[in-house]
Amino acid sequence: MIEIEALTKDYLELTVVDHVGLTVADGEIAVIVGTSGSGKTTLLRMINRLIEPTSGTVKIDGQDTRDVPAFELRRRIGYAIQGHGLFPHRTVGQNIATVPTLLGWDKGKIAARVDELLELFQLPAAEFRDRMPSELSGGQQQRVGVARALAAEPKLLLMDEPFGALDPIIRAKAQSDLLAIQKRFGTTIVLVTHDMEEAIHLGSRIAVMDKGKLLQYAPPDEIIARPATPFVAELIGTGERPFRLLSLGKVRDLVEPGPAQGEPISADASLRDAYAECLWTGREMLPVVDADGASIGRIRRDDIAHKAERPQ
């Protein structure tokens, strides 16, 4: 658990983070969102003391981070940044092995961990272990950057705009990979982004910042339905609210028995995708299939539309 209490950072007369307090439970993904200059990256970097707070406290599992030497604290916490930050003259395997090597792991354990992570990120170890970063695509470099951050099995992972430099298709895949791996390891993640769409897709809870202040910290559905300030509402986008709500639900949540005509949709697809398909094809119902392609029922357009209504 991360407990942030009255955390503040001043630069001379400028307060860039202003008495921020929030708690991130174990296994959650907390996304900090805001425009440029909102203080979100400064807040993130105070968690692992890349930036020292002016005042306030950060506790991880009950321990004040000031009671731990900064270098030791950072070795316990994974850190991934935009543009991956890989060492250009080290191989992929050596990059991933950076922190385990600093921690004194034996070579066999390091090699096994490197290969495990490469396979998890769908980068076959035999093919990618000895490549140089320059030989990888942007998406592959980003996956290696996240693998390096996870190499020492940290309970906490900090991510600063990790997917900001990726094109939309690769970005969507990277987000899906992150959710799958987070679910597997149960890692607590704090992620910074300027993209509300990304925040809603990834976050268990979303922290909205502006001018150094925390305006709202809540689950995505609450942020969408009950924005705390006009600025939060503006970030969400008034016309986008129904569709953002639909993006939180899955087709499987509304499946009913019975047949339907036309191309089926996966039970794991979002309600937003299902609604878009209904509108595009002019259908009132869609057949639904499971991961193996077997029919499990249908979903109705009217039921999806009802889910897009503002919660009472």
C-alpha cells in the first residue's frame, strides 16, 4: 500500500505539488492524469525520491520512504518512462538484468527471469535476448523497458507516460499487455498520463491534477458520472461521457440466451465496441461468442444504450 500525506514540492516561490494526499491499495492501478504543468510527474517522482519533497510523507507498506536510503528504495520500485530509456550499448537481456544484477542475484536466476519476461511480453527469448535496442521497433523497445522495470519482482511499478510515443495500434496492444501482466503478478502500479481515455482504460482509480492540486481521486465510473469540478468534466468531455461509461463494461455482462444474425462479437469486447457495431451495421442484436469462438448468446442494442445512461 502507498500512503501519500500532504505531499508538497516548492521551487522557490512556485508550488508545483500542493498538499496532495491519496492512498493506493495493493494490486491497484492508480492513474494520475492532468495537463502539462499539473504536477503529475513531480508527484510520481517523489514516490521513489527522484525528487525530494518539500514537505509531507510517502509511506510504502507503512514505512516512511525517508527512512530508506534513496538508492535502496529505487531498487525496490520498478520505473518505466516514455521512450523506454534503454541502455543503447547493452543487449536486451543485459538491460532487463540491470536491477537483479545490482541486487546480487546469481546468474542462473537472472537468466531465467530475463527469459521469463521476454516470453511474457511475446518476445521469444532465443530471438531477442542478445539483440541491441537499436535493432528493435518502438513497440518492442517499450516492452523491454517495462520488462526491465519488472525484472526484480517489485511490488510497486511507477510509469511516466510509458506509451506516449507509440502509435495508436501499438499503444493499444501495449496497454493490453500491461493489464494482463499486472493481473498475473498483482503488481501495484502508479501511472502518469495526459490522456483521459488511457486513464479510464487502465485505472482502478484516477487522480485528476491541475496546477499542483488534486481535484478528484475516484474510480473511473465515479469520475465520469460525478466530476468534482468543471475542469474534471472538461477533461472527460461532456459528449464523451456515455461512451466512456460503455468502455468500462464488457459484452459478457449483458449476454442473454438466444440467437442473432450476422457477424458475432467477442464476450470480452467492450460495450462501447458492441454499441458501435450495432450502429454501424444497423442491427438490434449481435451474436456473442467466447474465446474459443463458441456461441454463448446475444446482446441487445437497447440494453447497451441503457448502460450508457448516467448512474443515479
